[in-house]
Amino acid sequence: MSTSPRVARIERTTRESAITVEINLDGTGITDISTGVAFYDHMLTAFGAHGSFDLTVAAKGDVEIEAHHTVEDTAIVLGQAIRQALGDKKGIRRFGDAWIPMDETLAQAIVDVSGRPYCVFSGEPEHLLTTTIGGNPGVPYHTVINKHVFESLAMNAQIALHVRTLYGRDPHHITEAQFKAVARALRAAVEPDARVTGVPSTKGTL
């Protein structure tokens, strides 16, 4: 595995948002998250903590319109930072999976650090299409965006990501279980494997 630090810093500015993400894939779960959307901050804090990634996110967006742009753009930049931090991908496990229960909810995530971006998102109950968490006061988080968050993350990190909700009722539990499952699966996939000396692919590249 490469001995270079697996860290990255990405900045992205548009007319809708200004996002800075810093990540250390070999961290200990230290997080500093500020997006202006309190529930999303909670999810990204869980992502960093359970992935054992040191993660800093500073986002300013047009939340006076809605949280959508800020949430989406942050997922894009987070994916880009993960991709950059992975470097040459030598010596990693490549594949990872995790099952996360949260009370009545069970979610699963599976990751392949393949270089071929793909996302499959299934099983989420239909009531999350119309559920809002937080706000009043503050900026609400609409759970309909969950699928798009993970699609944006996968496409920009260039990973294959499958997220499955097996069952659940509480939208908070369902969303949080998804974020934690993805964090744990990604953590396993990017961890060093002592038996792998090069890129873990018969093609020689990922």
C-alpha cells in the first residue's frame, strides 16, 4: 500500500453553494461539520465517526430556497474528496459491506472501490418520499433526497455502492442507518489488506 497520507481537500463554488471538504481516510472519526442543515450535519457527523474518517465539511448554500442544493453539492464534493484521497488504491481491500440496525430499522450497504461508478438504492419505505425532518426553526431536511445523496457520492467517488433498507418505520432511524452502513462499508473497503501488495484487480487498475 502507498505510504502517502490518504487525505484530500476539495473546494467547489457555484451560484448555489460554496463547499469545502477535507477528509483523512486513516483518521479516528474526528469531525467538524457545518452545512446549515442541522439534520444533514448529524448524518455527516455519523458518517465520519463510524467510518473512522477525520472529516471537515464547511458548506454555505441557498438554504433560504431549500436544502436541496447544499445537500446535493456537499455529497458531490465529499465523493470527490474520497476519490482523491484514495490515490493509487494499492493495498486496499476494495470490497466492504455492513449491516446497521437502529431500533426497528435494518440497513445494509455494500461497496466496491471499482473505479466504475454505480448506485443501487432499494427498499426504502414510500413514506420517506414525503417526510421532512427538522426545521421550524432551522432548515428542514426532506428525506426524498436520500437516494440522490448516495448516487452523488458514488458517482463522484467512482465506487459501486448498493444501499438497501430491509425494513424500518422511523425516517430518522432509516436515514441514519443508511449513512452509518455506507460509512462502515466504505471503511472496510478502503482499509489496508496486508495480503495485497498492488492494486486489487486482475486488470491492474481501478
